[in-house]
Amino acid sequence: MSAPTVAGVPAALAQACLAAGLDPAGARLLRSFANAVYLLPGEAVVVRLSDANALGKYDRLVTSLKVTRWLVEQGFPATLPLDVKQPLAVDGALATFWHYEEHAGPPPDPAPLGLMLRRLHALPPVPFDLPTFDPFGTIRRAIAASRAIDDEEREWLTERCSALSDAYYERLEFALPYGLVHGDAHRGNLLRTPEGLLLCDWDSVSAGPREIDLVPTLVGARFGLTEAERDGFVESYGYDARNWPGYGVLRDTRELQTLTAVLRNAHRDPGSRAELRFRLASLRAGDDRTWHAF
């Protein structure tokens, strides 16, 4: 299919909209970091464009679509995909389509996320197979492919990843049950709508230890969360993973995972490059300085 010409609209977005029967006119870029996210104002639809060459990405998107549809059927407050054939492969990208939910107000407090995750983890088993949560595959590939680090930095990151992987798979004994996890649960993936909070960005949804969903908020001190905010999250969820012996491994793993997008983008984006250098220096120094969110 040849891409249509629409003024000011990238070819991949225009082609995806044509295939889905949507009008891309007036499309507005909301975010471009791990994915490019566009709002189609005339359709009240969000289009997410992901890298079609990312290993396993198509299957992950298929899973995210199945899971979110099932979650909405269960009455869980998740973002809802559009009822069209998707994901679509277009011009080097994979496109998914979602009903637009406008976020209003400041970022939500982490406490409601704790309640939401407790509810998510209490749902009945998903009636289809889920991929196993992989803490290290994506960051390993980003380290190997990054054009923004030198050989010595690549070796340091690779060794750190291997040490954490060995600890994760050989030494950790998880306290919480194994099952459905969001995989990237932090307050930045909460949308405040007039009807209430919704949990979005399900690209990492999988089966794994439930501690996986708790650690992003507990590590949130790196991004400015206060101790009181983290304590409120813990109280809402009902379990404090900081007291679990394996917490340090998951904390360090999560910090390493936050480098993934900046490793990919730093060679072409000055802001990502500066943040990569800042976070690398912090990790190598072993300090707890505050990092900058995107």
C-alpha cells in the first residue's frame, strides 16, 4: 500500500490511518521517546508507532491488545484499544490504535497506583498464554546496539547486566505469587480522566513475580518521589517489597532498565545524551542523586 500524502503527517502515520479507516488530518504529536504517540483530534483516537525491527515487538503488541481488551471486560480501568485490525505494519513501524483519554490535572499520587495494582494482581488468571517477564532482554539489546557509548562503557554495562541476571535467576526467592504483571507500572502510566484513573502503556504486560510491578514506584526516589509518597504506595498495596531480601537486585535491575530508551536515542537527541551521561556517572559512582524523567 502506498502512503497517502497528508500535509504535516508522517508517512507511517498516514498509511496506518488509511488502513484503519481513520482521518489523520490535524494529527498532533503527544510524545516521542520509546514510541511515537499521536492524537487524531477529529477521531478522538491515539496512534502509537513502535519500531517494527525491535525483536519480539509484534508479539508484545498483540499480547497488550488481548490483555487490555480482557481487562476492560473484567471491569479493570485500562486503556481500551480501538476495534480495528491491529497492530499494523507500516513504513518500518508497527501501529496500534487506542481510544483517547484526556489526562487532566497534576500527576496522580502513587497511592492510587498501589490500590490499582492490588486489584490487578487479584484478578482471575488470564484465559490465554502470556509471555514470561524478561527483565534483561531489552536492556541487553539496547546496550549492544547503542551508538552513544564507547567500548569500555559497553563492557561495564554488559557486566553489570550479567551480574544482576545471575542474581535474579539463581538467587531470588519471591515472596508474592506469580501471575499477570503490567511490567512497567509507575505513576507516569496513570491517566486522570473525568471518570477516574486509567492504567496505560501495556507493552510489557506478561507473567512474572508480582514484585516486578512494585519496584518502579519504590525506586521512584531516583525521579523525585518522596519517602511519604512511597510509603503511601506501600500502604495502599499492602506489602513492602523494600523489606524483602531480593529488593536490592530488583532495584538495581530497574535502574538499569531505565537506560534503555536513552541508550537508543542519545546519538541523535542532545537531551537523551546528557541524561545518559548523567545516569551512567551516577550508577558508576554508586550514588543516589536524582535523575530526570522524560
